[in-house]
Amino acid sequence: MSASNARILVIRMSAMGDVVFALPVLEELRSWMPHAHITWLVEDRHASLLRGHPSIDELLVFPRKSGKLAQIRHLRQLQKQKPWDAILDLQSNAKSGLQLLFCKSRRKMGFGKPIAREFSTLFTDETVTVPWRFHHSARNLVMLQQFGWPGKADIPGTTIVSADALRNRWPLPQTLQEEMADAVSGPPPIFLHTTVSPKGLDKDWPANCWAELAQELHKEGHQILLLWTPADLEKVNTIFDLADGTARMAPETPSLQHLMALTDRGKLLIGTDSGPVHLAAKRGVPVLGLYGPTDPARSCPPGPHRIATILPPGETPPKRRRLQPSPLMLNLPVSLVLEQALTMLNSPLNEG
């Protein structure tokens, strides 16, 4: 394969946090093979996160929200694509395997067990084996190593990079930055991301705890903004009411690029193990992650961060029960989260 004209397809379709964890592969691939044609295949609900990324030459979008006919048309278009020199399937499940079935390539790489799910290894000709308790970003870089990349699969956050440097690598439209600057007045706020997905109810922290945290941070003189989407507005409104005037609703963010431009303006973002937390950390915003049923060793934020958890250091969480509250979150005290938040706010990361 000639590095000057190689065609590489990266598949990481969902979820938001996992797409963020896959970005180091894109960045290292572009640095290592600057003239390669790099295509990324992503779901429509996360496409706005990647649009305009300087390391992507082409974005292919799987139309999950548009129904079966649109998905069949998408697969037929994949079948008509010129062959890729290599495909890196960072998702390795049935959904990504279906895409591989319609793609032509000299090398189709994916994860083996225990990472691979739903018989995805049937669709690859080269498997990559990594331990289960291995950070998502690091395991993705192990695949890149097997592809031939000479770098090191570091765990995110081990190298200190300034927020300005991170954002210069991944610039947003100036008009979008100005729009969010106009929407957020006063000193840099603290953002609270208080909601979880329907398939991750075990990560939820009670509304009264979020409200108490907002009140305590407000007493310290900080501006508190609650992130929200139309889908989770009911819960966020409950927290807003319980906070009793100590928190405000954040400006609306109709796209993930709006969300990035907004959270770029914060001095701290606090949330559970979730896409917005990882996205903000990737862009250099200090984040405080609330962890219980998910393992920080596998999914700690990829940037400046601290973890609040009641698990002893190094202990693995028990098997998840995604659809019910976790005692590890229900028993996480506001005082512990507040202590970690104040430590971060008083650190050099937030000076100036």
C-alpha cells in the first residue's frame, strides 16, 4: 500500500462517547499518513460531531433515523464504492459487520473476543485482541498498531496538552463560536450534564443531588448552567426547580457542534460517564466524571479530568444492570462531588 494514496475507512458509528474515544485513531492516522484519503462511517445522530473535522476527507452517514429503505440505499452505495486499502472496524458488532459485508477492501480489521460482539468476527479477515479492562481509546490505537502505525497506545489524559492547542486541531466555525459567546454572558460557567440515556439508567444520579450540588457551587460564587436536549427537558426542569434559582438553563444546542462551542466556554463540566463529558474533555475542558456502574479504567474522559466514585481505587464495578438505579450512584454523596469540583476549580487548569 502506498502511503501517498491509501484509501482508509474507519467505522465507529455510535455512541457519542465511543466516537470521541475513536478520534485518536483518526488524528494519529492523519499524522502518520498525511496524504491518505480517510473516510469515516458514522450514524446520522452523531454525524454533526465529525463534520468539518480537518483530518477527515469524506464522511459516510448511516441513516439510522430515516428507516429501512434509506438504510438499504446506503448499503447499496457502499457496495459501489471503490475498494479501500484497509478498513478499521472500531465498533465490531453486528451493525458494523453489516457495513463490512457491503464494503470491498484488501484488509478488514476488527476486534476479537472479548471486545467483539454479535458474531462480528465473521465479517473481518484480521482480528485484534485486547483485554476487556482496557481503555477504549487505547484499544483502538492497538488496532492502529497492528495496521502498522509505529506509535504508542497511551491512555488518554496522560499527556498534558493545552485547550487552545486541542481546539486549534479541531476548529469550529467562527459564526458558531460567536453565537455561543453571545448566548453565555458573564464569567465562564460550570456546566452540569445531569441526564443519562434510556439504556443507561444505572448511571443516573438523583435529581435532588444535582440540585444540592448546584446550590453549593452557587454559594461559592460560580455561575451554574444546566445542559439539556428536548428529549430530557422534563428531568432537567425538575433539577432547575429544585435548585431554587441557583442554576440556569443553558442555551439550546441544536447540533453537537453547538454543544462543543458552548462547553468550550466553561471552566468545568460535571456529569456522569456520558458523551458530552467525553466530548468536552477531548476539547480540553476540565471535567468531573461521576462513576459507579461503569469502569473508569475503560472509559475515563480523554482529557483533563477527575473521577468521583465510592468504589475503592482499582476495584472493578459489578456486572451492570442498565435499566435500574445503581446503589453506587444512589449512595454517591454530594459532599464528595463538591470536594472534587472545588479541587479542580482551584487547580492551575482554571487559573486565568
